[in-house]
Amino acid sequence: MKVIYPGSFDPPTYGHLDIIQRLSSMFDEVIVALLVNGSKEPLFTLEERIEMIRSDVEGHDLKNVTIKTFDGLMVNFAKEEDTTIIARGLRGMADYEYEKNIARVNGSLYEGLETVFLLSSPKYSFISSSVVKEVASFGGDISSFVSDDVEIKMKEKYKY
Ligand code: ADP
């Protein structure tokens, strides 16, 4: 079974990596899918984000994980990939409220599409890409939120 884990990953955090590792042990194949033209202006380019996820994935020897990009509707990407399973992470009620609508819209656009939700591990449940960017923008220590490689790239971006 093949699962797609879509997101912005701007930047990838330990919360994302935890979900990727867990999916990797549950499914035969995991596609981490980066949305090309999201509504938010990203801090990192697509290439930079791909590189950071690649380094995190390789560092954990996750052989059934591939990184891809997609443009436009996620359901069309799922059809191209010939799968009906999407995974998303849930940190709390706010994620749930937002995600359940997207899952229902996707389900109505593509019959048979299932969105599976993984609860975030407690130790990562407060980590988000936005929090990481906020802390880093003030020169704070983000070493417990992201991998060393991502931390270096954040330091370069914010010049601290
Ligand atoms: P998006 O812009 O699509 O929300 P993100 O990169 O912010 O993309 O998140 C991708 C997915 O990872 C989402 O399902 C989000 O809820 C989940 N996620 C983000 N941070 C965490 C975390 N700390 N623990 C578990 N899941 C997370």
C-alpha cells in the first residue's frame, strides 16, 4: 500500500520526521509530497525544502520513502500516483477542525479517497514550522525542534 504525506515542510521539523518514520513502518511506500504553489509564501525554495527532507530521510535510512512535488489539486496527484490514501498529522483540535474539512472535500472530489490521521507524538505536539521560524527569527535555539542540517539552513536564512 502506498500513502501520500502532503505538506509545505517550510522547514521540515522533528514532528514531520516522526510522522514520516511511522508511516514508513506502516506502509509499503511513502511519498512525501511538497505542494508547489501553496497560498503561503515559503521561506525556503522548493529545492531547499526537498534537500532538507532528503537529508532527514537519508539520515534515518528510510528506504521506502520518496520525495515528490505536485501542483494543483492533491486528488489529481493521488490519481497520478495510483493511490487512494493520504496521511496527515494531528497536533490538536485546531488541526482536526481544519483537516476534517479538507479530507471531506478531497473525499467528495475523488470517490474512495481516504485520509488517515496520525496523532502527533506528545513530545512534538507543540512543534510547527511557523513556531520554528518565529523562534529562529529572534535567534532562539531550535535544536530540539529540527535536525542539525535544517538548523544550519535556518541560521543562514536569518543570519544568526
Ligand atoms: P501544510 O501547510 O499542508 O499544513 P505542514 O508542512 O505545515 O503543511 O504540515 C504537513 C502535515 O504535517 C500536516 O498534516 C500537519 O498537521 C503535520 N504536522 C506538522 N507538524 C507536526 C507535528 N509536530 N506533529 C505531527 N504532525 C505535524
